[in-house]
Amino acid sequence: MKEPDWNAEAIRMADYVAEQMFEAHRGAMPWIQSGIAVAFGNDGYQQDKRTKQEAQFLRTYCELKGIPVLGFATTDDDYTWTMLIHHPDHKQFIPVLWAGWNRANGDSADDVFTYVQASIADRAMVESGTKPETSAN
């Protein structure tokens, strides 16, 4: 069986996240294929250097833990980004994303803003369905 083009899948996921969950600034969800997590940000990847730091923080975390990153992509406007990660527990990456963002901002990981934004992301994922209608090509 041919290995999926994970970067192409990440592009499709970035488009999905931008269209269906734009109000969620960052989060993680399971992908349609078991054992794959989708981490994402609707937070201006190209426009805001803190967002690049957040994504790099997550990538470094995965490298240190020996967790394979399968693919990465942004939308055409480079605003929304997604990272496909070979791991069965997407929830593990949510605090890592927020820690990366807070570190880039010099903020505390325990602030009220983080809690509110994480709640918005959770609601957006529930409303759009946590398993988007996409599959490996």
C-alpha cells in the first residue's frame, strides 16, 4: 500500500480548519485515521512570529518525545496551519500548543484568556465534528 502524502493531507486539513473552525485559535483533534492527531492554529502563521514559535515548540516537543510528525501545511494565505502527528491521543497536544503560545508571548500558562480560548476551540471542534470528512490519499 502506498504511503499517504501527509503534507497534502495537512493542506486539506488546514483548509478544513480554516473553513469550519476559524474561531478556534489553536487546538488538537483526532483525524479520521486512527492513531493520527491533528494539531492546528488559526493564528496567523506567516503574519505573527509568535505563531511560528508555537508550532516549532510543538515540533520540538514531538522530537524530544520521539513522536513522529507526519506532515505540516498552511492555507494558501499562510494564516491557518496544521500538523499531522502519529499519536493516538490528540488531547496530549492541547496543553503543549498553549504552552508554546504562552511562552512566545511571555505569559503564564494558567491565565484566564488561555482557559477561555481553549473552551472556544473545544466548542468549535464539537460543532464541526472532531473527525473531519477527509482521508489519506
